[in-house]
Amino acid sequence: MKTLVVSGARSGVGKTTLARELSGLLPGSVRVKIGHCEKKEKEDDGFYYRRGITFREIARRHADASFLIIESNGILDEITPDLAFYLGADRPKPSAALAERKADVVRGSSVGPSEVARLARRLSLDDVTVRKAVWLAGARPRRATAVVLAGGTSSRMGRDKAQLVVEGAPLVERIRDTLAPYFDELLLSVSELPADGTPGGMRVVVDRTPGLGPLEGIASSLAAAEGEVCFVAACDVPDVSMPLVYRLLAYSEDYDAVLPSLRPGTVEPLFGVYARGAADAAERALRMGRRKASSVAGLCRAKIIREAEPAWYVNLNTPDDYADYIGRDSTEREP
């Protein structure tokens, strides 16, 4: 039996989400959560134990498991697991200090090839599976680039969507700040150099052939990126689901393009992950006269992932969209 522990700075950082993803990734795994209160009615898969249970007892009860995935900070007082994850955040609770110190993989960090190989040997897994686990935790086993597409004409909005202000910041800066902790490089894809300057912390990539739409922005950015894999997001999506981004990145170990389906029968190519193999596909699509960004999926190894909870996704195309979003956002912030 191999033991993995998922710990975090506090509640609400995604420990359960990660534990579930790991359980789906590792065959023969059992997921265990240790808490200080009664099990919530909505707790579904996995096992729940009250704080105070020993690791010895947990291991005895699940002796047939190949992988024991434990969601807990406190268990680290008792054991040093085969692999420990730490999901950081502000306002950490006291137990977070030990959890971070014992962690092999920390959300937002880079995990190099030698470390991946070491963890793979420890867990008796292949390197690809370990890289997937690292991606799911919000860390990086490869150099990764984030691309914000801001080359559109904003014709329906009537003004530059990238500069729409949400919670005191332009959209492009809001998206930049969300993505920056999880990527090695951030690119701003534009059709021409912006007259009012570039947001700090981003490298500008100008479309090599203007007027071809977002597919040209994707192709130009993939050609310019230093990362082995790129996450692409349109500048008019104010909220980014990072757990979905982590899943898309994990699938990039097996596919060239990984795109979400946010509604039945649809695919969202402007919120997707593109590996090196997708660059040639994007170039071929453009040479064939195709303008739709979704054309890439038909020309390379592609994976479409269904997003089970897409309510977070909002696309600001029109003044009404913007007004509705600002109004909704204000209402949700009211005490």
C-alpha cells in the first residue's frame, strides 16, 4: 500500500476536489477524509473518520487498497507519506506549517523531471501518471505558458473588452492575476500593439497575419511560447475555474489539445490547453482557410472534457452581458 496525503492551509482550498481526482487517476485507491465534526450529508464517495483515529487503524481497515489517499493535515503528525500535497492560501491554520514543510508537491510550484522520477519510483508508478497528479494539484511538472487572447475587435461590446473594469481592475489584469501563480510565463495575444501600453508581467505577441481571428492569435502565441504546454483564455471571461484548468493540463500528457464542453453539444476552444503538437494543427488549419479556433481539434490528438459545474463560466460579449455581470457580482458581495 502506498499512502498519499492531501493537506491545505485551511478549508475551501480544494482538498476534497484533488483527493477525488487522485482517486480517479490511481487504480485500486481508497479515499479517506479525517474531520473534527460529523460527516456531512452530502459527502458521497470515500470514507470519513473523526479526528483521533490512528493511521494504523485506517491502514488496517483498508488493507486491500493499492493507494490510500488521506485528506488531512493532522495525520502528518503521525506519518511521513509516500507523497504529500499542500494547497496553500492566505490565513493558514496552525497545522498548515507542518503540512507545507512535509509536502513533496506545493500548489503553484514547479516540480522538475528528476523530482517526478523520484516520486514515480517511490510510488511504483510511471512518470506520466505522476506528472498528471502534479498538474491536478496545481503545480507544474513542465514549463507552462498562459495566453490571454485580446486581439478581437469588440464590435458587439462597442469598446475594448480587455479594459472593462471588474472589482476595480481591467479584465485583462484580473485574468493575469488569477493565472500568474500557476504559470511560468504569461502572454498577451493582440492583433496590433496596444497604444496604452501592456499590463505588467505579460509579454505581448502580435498576430503574424492580422485579421484572421482568434485562431491566428492561438497559432502566433504557440509559436512564441517558451512553455511546453499553453493554457489559452479569452480576455472576456472574468472568472476562471482553476480546478478545470488543472484537469485540462493533466490531460495534456496524453493529448495535443484539451478543450472543455461547458454546455451539451458545445466545445470552448478559447478556454483550452494546447501542447506542442497543436501548433502544427493550428498552422495547417489557417493554411486550409479555416478560421474557427475549434478547427484545431480535428487536426490533432484532441480530448473534450465535460465540465460538470459550468455555472462559473460567463462570457462578456455585449454591454448587457457586462451590466448583468456587474449587477450580479455586486449582489453576491452584499452581506
